[in-house]
Amino acid sequence: MTLRLTRTTISIALVAAAVGAGAWLAVGDAGPRGTSTAAPASDPVRHAPLMATGPHAAGLTVQARGPGGAELFSDGSMLLPLDSYDGYGTDVNESLIYRAVTKVEQRCMQAEGLTLPQGWGGNYLPTVLPPLVYFGVATVDDAKTYGYRLPQPVPASAPPSAVPEAVTTAFYGKPGGDGGCLQQAVATLDIDKAVDAYGEVQTLRMKALDDTHQDPLVKAANAAWSACMKTAGYSYPDPLTASNDKALLGSGSPSSAEKQTAAADATCKQHTGYEQTFMSADATHQLGRMASEGSRLDQVLKEWRDVLDKATAVTVAT
């Protein structure tokens, strides 16, 4: 099962490696450079998707809109068509599953006379990776502060070393046993169906992303971005090469050189409309994958709805 990722100060190199292994994504938009070469889906909403609105935090503004309802937000995060087939793809549905899982785990622990440790409830559910998975740093402010790293928050979960062994055993179960309170939540919510559905969507996302990197519009955007970077004194063929430059990234906090490079990177993205172009292409390629995988997506939605129905039942129960 995919573990919930914590926001630590890791470089884009590590994030990109996670994506290569099938990590979780969420992106979208419309670009000013024309139409992508991928064939659009003839009926992208025929499956009555789960999502009606974007999954993003309050206070963000939509910078651009694109094919299949794709949207680009002010922090560089995006909404893409395949997010409509992901039960974790909106704050509403993600919160519903998280609350239901946590409620089952809490009741199970209480039945053992124990308390669920802070931050342990549902901490194995997937979470959305940031925009730098796709094209590196997205905003100048982030670049100046974090370089090519992720912000590091105050830890929210109690570390296993600080939790009594009896609590850990009750939560995870004994080796060869029934799996403990975690497994009880997984079984109650049918989380295995969510894992299967999520995996199907991830496969389509990865295929569309591969297509996007080969899209002529994205290649042209890479060239325009690279030319902009050269005027600032940097030589990189594309944004991900810059954000994975091992000579630039160290193991400690981001250096002044890294922050300066990242700031130039984000500025060139703004000047060339890079993000809009990339997302428009990715959205179009996702629509193409959706059009050819109707039966798979029908099954994905069925599995998600089963999980969401069970989550609703758990949360409304007294």
C-alpha cells in the first residue's frame, strides 16, 4: 500500500525518482501556444467522474484553464482530467476517507484501552506531490526561499520510538496475526479497492506524462525556456535538468547558488508561459488516454464509489 508522504526538505531529484516509480500526481491547464498533437477525447465526461471542482487550498487563484476542465493555479499546482477518476483527488473525498479510516482506528484502539497516537490515523493514504514533480520550481517566491526543495513543516506525527510497544502492536498487529487496528480500517473501508483504482489511474497518468514529454509543443517550450535561462547565465536544456543538477544540489540546506538558479528558472517559466504549455499538453494527452480506456475507467469509478459509500456510512454512524 502507498504510504502517505510527509513534506520534508528533499530535492526534486528524489521527487522525480518517486514519480518514475509510480508516485501520485495531480496537475492541469490550458496553454497559449496552440493545440497539442494528441487526439482529444470525444466524450471525456461520459463516465460521470467523481470530481466537480478542484482539489486545491483556499486562497489560490486560477491562472489558466485548458482541455477537459484542466486548471493551473497560482502556486503552480494543477487540476487534470484524470483527477476526476481519483477518489483522493478532491479535498472533500480525501477528507471523507481519511476521517472514516481514522474513526475506525480510534474505536479499535479504544476497545483495547489505548489511544491512537497523534498523526497515525490514515497516515498510509496517498498524498499529492507538488508541481516540481513535473517541471521543477513553480514560483519565484518558493525558489528564493527553498531553491529546488520542498518546504519542511513541523512534524505532525508521533514517531514510533516515542510510542509504547503495546500501542504499536495494537495498531499494526502482531507478526502473523490479524493486522491490528490498521488492517481493521483497511478491511472496513475496502481500501484494497482504492489501492487498485488508484493504481489504474496512476498507470494512465504515467503514460500520458510520457506522451507529454515527447509533445512538440513541450519540446518548443523547453527550447524557449532554455534560451531565456542562457540570457541569465545558465545552460540547461529543460527545467528538470536544472532541478536535478547534482553539481548544484547539496545534501544540506539550499545554497545561495541553488536559490538564484531556481529563481531564474521560475522567472523564465513565467516569461515563456512554460507551465501553461506543459499542462495543456498533459491534459490533452490524458483525455486521449481516457478516450481509449473507457471500460477500465468504469471499473475505477465503481471501486471508488464503493469505498466512498463505506466511508460515508462510517462517518455518519454514531
